[in-house]
Amino acid sequence: MNTLLPTTIVGSLPKPSWLCEPEKLWSPWKLRDDELRDGKLDAQTLAAHEQRRAGLDIISDGEQTRQHFVTTFIEHLSGVDFDRRETVRIRDRYDASVPTVVGAVSRENPVFAADAKHLRAETDQPIKWALPGPMTMIDTLYDDHYRSREQLAWEFATILNQEAKDLEAAGVDIIQFDEPAFNVFFDELKDWGVAALERATEGLGCETAVHICYGYGIKANTDWKATLGAQWRQYEESFPLLQQSSIDIVSLESHNSRVPVDLTELLRGKKVMLGAIDVASETIETPEEVATTLRNALPFVDPGKLYPSTNCGMAPLPRRVARDKMIALAAGAELLRSELS
């Protein structure tokens, strides 16, 4: 991108109330069949329009066609039984009923390519698409087939690579892989986590990003954060590995978090998608607050490699709040842009 400090959101935006219940994470759809298909695409068009109107530079789909950032992708794969449920501990944080891997996993057809083509037709700005990362995918399932987290992750990495290539062919400029599990499973991260992520990006010509956050602003996540102490230093485990990886962009939390901003020095040379918007609060940041968060990172990130963003997705927030936060993000980046030029 030629734009200095290009702005974008990390992932989700709130869905319209006619599509599903508002301000509720992973809410069931209100529509069915053809109406649901049309409604999802209408919501995606609206999300793209709201991002453009807010002044963002890189446009995403806001995850409007997905109910869940991981399982909506898995629903389209063979080898997973959604009727056979087991309770597992998600990222050592909370229990959830999840589907079961019962056979070899595979992808018969592209999952999001048609949706990505629709988004591509909505704007001539760069577009970004998010996929779940291999380690986060395996942490959202009960495996009764491979019985090896590593083997299942490598299978998913191959499937994700197929999907990513279809997204690139559909016109996506940046493919983002969401890996919140990188903040929890440090031994696996070092042994095979980053390698599996690189397998998912193999052969791509578009830019690649990995998003590692502390989660949506839901109680399970905020309770976990309260146990992490005065400084959140989990990124010390992943950043040195990612700095040496083939991934182009690393996305992280910053604003209103306890992440020491100097940890971004560990990514020197990489592009950094810095979270300057707190998604766990409905308080709207001022442009000056956004600019300050970004400015504080400049000793550790070259300005030409800094991408102002949100800490995580905004699906659980009221739509008005999400819109105003996007406006603040764009305005804050413009303040700093003016200073730097």
C-alpha cells in the first residue's frame, strides 16, 4: 500500500438486527435459505459501505456471512460431525460444546470465494479477508480420528492453503489468519504452530497476516485477562518466531491493554497491525487517543510499516458504537499522518 498508516479493522462488525439478534456473539440467523444468502450479502455490502464512510483504507467483509469465525469454515469440511458434540476446554479458558472430527478432513469446494468476489465488486480499495488459523481450529474441536493435535493442524493447514489461494484468485489483497491460540499454547507454537501457519500461506502472492489477540470483550476473556498481572507478555513467545517467518503482517492488541508497547520491537522489519481501538468497551476513543496509541509505537515500528487497526472484532458491540470507533480510528491515523508528513 502507498498510503501511510493504512487503517483497517481486524475482523467482525455487528450484524444488522434483521439478520440476527444484535449485540450477541454468534447469534443464530433470523433468515433461511435464499433469503439468508441474500441477507448475508446485503449485510456485507452495508459493512463495506460503513467502513468506507468511516474513512478506512483497507476494507473487510466484517464477517457478515459467518456466524462464527472458526466453525463456519469447518461446517463446509468433510470429516467433522456437527451432530456429535463433546465438551472441551477452549484455550484453557472456558468449556464449550464442539463438533467431533470423525474421519479424514477435506475441503470439497471453496468456502468463501464467492463472498470474497462479492466484496471485491463493492470497492476498488484493497480488501482483507480473515480465516481461522490451524492451531485455533484444532482447539475448537474434539478429535476422535487423528488423536494428534499436530497432525490435525497440518491437515487443516493444507486445507487453509487451498482456501487462501481461492481467495487470492477472487481478488483479496490481504489474507489474515486468526490465531488467538498462539497466546496460550507456547510449546506447540514453537514446535509446529508457526510452521503450520506458514504451510497455510505457502505459494500465495498476496500479503499475509496473523492476528493474535486476547479475545472478544466477553466475560470469559475479560476474566482471563484479570489473571495475567500488570504486564501481558505473552507476545514475547510468538513475536521472535514470527519475525523470522514468511508472514508479512502481525496484528496485535495495544490500546487499553497491558501489553508493553516495546514488545513490538521483537517484530522489527515486519508490518504491524496495531490495535488502537478497545473492543471490550463501548466508550468511543477520541482521535487524539488513537493518535497517542499509534505514536507510542513509532520508536519500535517504522511508520511505513504501521497499520492502525482495532484490537479484535467488534461483533458484540452496538452498531452505532462500532461505526463511531471506526471513525475515530481513521481520524486518529490522519492526525498522526499529518504530523509525520
